[in-house]
Amino acid sequence: MTFKAEWLALREPYDARARNRDVLAAVASSFDRQPAPMIVDLGCGTGATLRALAPHLGRRQSWRLIDNDLGLLARAGASDPPAGASVATMAVDLSRDVEAALDGAVDLVTASALLDLVSAEWLERFVIESAARRLPVYAALTYDGGATLEPADPFDQAVIAAVNRHQRSDKGFGPALGPAAAGEAIAWFERVRYSVVRGASDWIFAPRDQQIQEEILAGWAGAAREDGAVSLADLLAWLTRRRELVTAGVARMRVGHVDFFARPIATR
């Protein structure tokens, strides 16, 4: 599964604002005495994780940005890196060859808005490969299935339930974990003797955030239509009402996400 660069650009400032500060602080503290860490970013898109995390690390950093979308990789590689950061890009199909992304000299693995797209089998494989290399993992913005829309509509919960079922469909890694992903990942890392710091990283949209609310509502309507549990007539009526609230400047939205930092208990 890949995403349009325009969508990634639209969501990036909201992602940056949502990232959990306690989790970021735990990552920064873990590397405060490491002069030049090497970070591998899985599913990098246009490089948003690099831009969000780099200011919390040391003056010198090396990044390997991983994606299977060559267009997004080109954008990530062409953007100006933060001061002190060197950046390389690498095309990898993570669904088949995550081991290649983790090989070599690596100090930290990052992934944003990725784990809810992967299967239980892929997640287990990723945790085992990370643990075998004793790699710390910072995973951010994993969707957790929670959503609140204001003012409320009678069909909100039916649509959100349909979206959450759709989240479990195959996104290119096998049947996706969807809203269960963060909990499953944390449990797996704890099982292989990692300590985990976790925290909420919810998107919070105010009435002025009209464009991203419109995009999310359209995406949810498409997912609910594919799910089929809500009739097309009810779905279209719901979408019309919600769009009217957005246009009127009275709509608010909270979409639940989880961040965590998993670190081997034993030192590398």
C-alpha cells in the first residue's frame, strides 16, 4: 500500500503536533550520549519522521530512508536534511524483505503510521528480527480504532465500526492488524525482553482544520462503502451531513493513535 504525496504533506503538521512528547523524550534520552546514531526509517514516505525526530537527537545523525514507492523516495531524498543529518534512500519492499532494511550498522529503527497496516505474521517477524539485532524501535502514529466526531451524528459509530473492520483488510502485508496493532506490537516487544514507553498521539482537529477533516471523511466513507455494513443511502446522507458541519466551521474530530519506544532491556 502506498500513499499520495499530497496526503502525506497535508497530514504532516498534524502528525508532528500529535507525536507523544514523553515517548520522544525517551528516544532522545536513550541517545543523548551517542555522538552519531544511524537511524533506519521504515515506510519513510517523504521523510516526515526524519523531520520530526532529528531535532531531538544529537548534532550528527545518519539516516537510511526505506520505502517501496520510488516517487516518495525521490521526494524524501531531494528535501533538505536537518542540520547535522546525512540521508540515504533505499528502495525495499518491506512486505517481503524487511531483513534487508535492518541489516548493517543500525542504532535505531523508526516507523510512523505503518504498524496498523501490517499482518500479525509480519509484525512477529519484524519484532524477532529487531530483537535478534538488539535494535531499539520507535513506532509512532499507529491508529488505535478510537474516533470522536462533534457534533455527533446517529450514524457516526456505524461508520467508524465499518472503518475499523476495513482497517483489518489486506494492505499489502497480509490481513492487517488495524486497531489492534499497537497493543500487539507492545506485547511482542515485552515478550522478547524489551522495555516499552507508550503514550497517546491522537489527531485533534478544530473547526478551522477543514481540509484534513474533509479528506478523512471521504476516506472513511470509501472504506465503509467497501465494508458494506452501512447502506449506500445512509452513508451518503451521513457524509453530506458531516461535510455541511465542516463547511459551517463547527466540526471537531479526534482520531486515536499510539506511539511507543521499545528498547532491549539488556544493553547491546
